Amino acid sequence: MLNDYTANWRRSIRYQKKLTSFKSALDSAWTTFNYHRFPQSSLSDAIDCALTIPFGTLKAKLIVVEDCNFKQFDDEMLKTLSLLPQIPDFSHLVFVAPSFDKRLKVSKLLISHAKLLEFMLIPLWRSDLIAQSISSQAKSLKLLLDTNTVDYLAQAIGNDLTRAESELQKLAIYGEGRRLTNAEVQALVPLQTQSSLQLAKAIRENNLRKTITLLDELLLRAEFPLVICATLSTQFRTWLWVKAAICASQQRFAIVSGVKLDNEIAKVCQIANPKRVYFLKKEVAATSELALAQAVTLLLELEVSLKLGAKADFMMSSILTIARLFQPIQST
């Protein structure tokens, strides 16, 4: 059973790679007869197919039920799934779904008879988990990397796990078992994950040089200025709400009274994943609430100007003006 989030092409590639590994177990001369794909509406036919004997000498067949929406599985379909224990070992029956709610009756039934494989991207803001994933993959390849190098790779590759696998294999071949230096890794794995979120971070940190570099590279890659501006607006608006909620919990302002727990802040700030609040609080800890509010206002003005035909030069000057708003809060 595959839980495939196909909205993102990277996850789709990982799913296709796994499906290819399943297909490799089939008799190549009889693949057409032993590889079958069915829509959810033909679940009964898929089960019947899985119960039939395969052709060829390898005695294996693959049946894929695509685009499953388990919330739509009715009693008749559940009755059909009751035949799962009867499916012989030579048949690999794969259910592909964009989401998987383990609370559903059908989900519990499938888990009791199948293995769940999830292809979810690590959120881009969880740099710690990205670094852990890269470190784990490097160890499996016997690739020796220090912490600074792993952190660089996490920044250079981001949450593109397909690229991570490819780059680490390349480094392992190049290194031949020796520890690679940070300089060697940087030469072999260029930084290609410049994004509007990194630009937002550079602005918030008052890093003017990095702000200019990132914005230049985004524009050279033909990123639409309005898209960049919209992402920045969303990020700074989120930071502002989190900062306001923190201030409220400290009883310095009465915008939202009594907001203390991360899940409460997530609800107030409309953040889908409460776990992200911990990281957002760290990001805005040394940032002025006033500067965030001014940044949101200036970004809205920039968006209007871009819609009226303002050019990239105007965008650069506006972004630098916003970056100059941010000075670290001095501790008292």
C-alpha cells in the first residue's frame, strides 16, 4: 500500500521508483500479462486479478489500484476487501492514495494486511530533519561528512530527497571512502535552492548582502516578482501574528489574551501544523513587532506597485528598505 502525495513531482518520482522496483520482480517476457492497473471503481476486478495465477517462470504479478479516496469506500467495497487474506504471496496488490487517514475503518483493515509506505516531503522549514535525513543517507553509503558539511548540503539540496540521493551517491563515488572537505562538497554540489523563503529570512536578519544576492538569483531564474512578493507577504504576516501572540501571552499587549501554548498560537495564527510554531517563535525572538508590521505594510504597497507595472529595479530598492527595518532587539 503506497501513500503517494502526487501533487509534488519529487514525491511522484520517488513513488515511481518504488513501483519500478516492484515491477523488476516480474518475468520481463510476461510483464504485459502480469502488470495490471485499475481505478478505485474497479476494486472488485483488481481483487479478482490478484487471486489469479501469474504467467511466466518467476511466478509474480503486480496489481495497482490508483487514485484511491478511502473516504469513499462503502460497505460493498469493504466486503470486497475482506478477500485480502486470500491473496497469494505471488501477487503484489498496491493501493495508491493522495492521503491516508488511519482513523477510517478501511484504513485499519488495510494496515492489518498490508505495509504502509509514505512519500511525504520534509517541510522546507524543518532544516534539522533535512540534515538528519542527509546524514542518515550518507552513513548508509559509508560517506564521511562532518556536521558543517551536512548543514551545507541541507541548505543546498533542501527537501528534494530525490536530488539528495543522487548527490550523495556522486559524493560517495568521488570520495572512495575518505572524508570529504566542505570545499570539495561545495564544488561538487552547488547551492540551487534559493527560494523566496530564504529571501524572507535574509530580510528578517538584516543581511543586506545576502538579500541582494538571493533576489538577483531569483529574478535571473525568471521567478515572477509578484510570486516572490506574495510569498514574502505570507511569511512576514505569519511572523507578525506569532510575534503578536507571544507579546499577548507576556501581557505586554492585549491583542490576544492568554495565548501561551503552541497549539493555541497555531489556531490564532492559522498555522496548519502546530509543531511549526516552536520554530517560528525562535525566528521572531530577536525581531521587533513594529518592524514586522511595517514590513507587511511595505510588501502590500510593493505588490500594488508591481501590479501597476513597476520593474525589478524598484522591487530591489523596496526589499532593501524592508531589510533595513530589522535590527536585533537588544536584551535588557
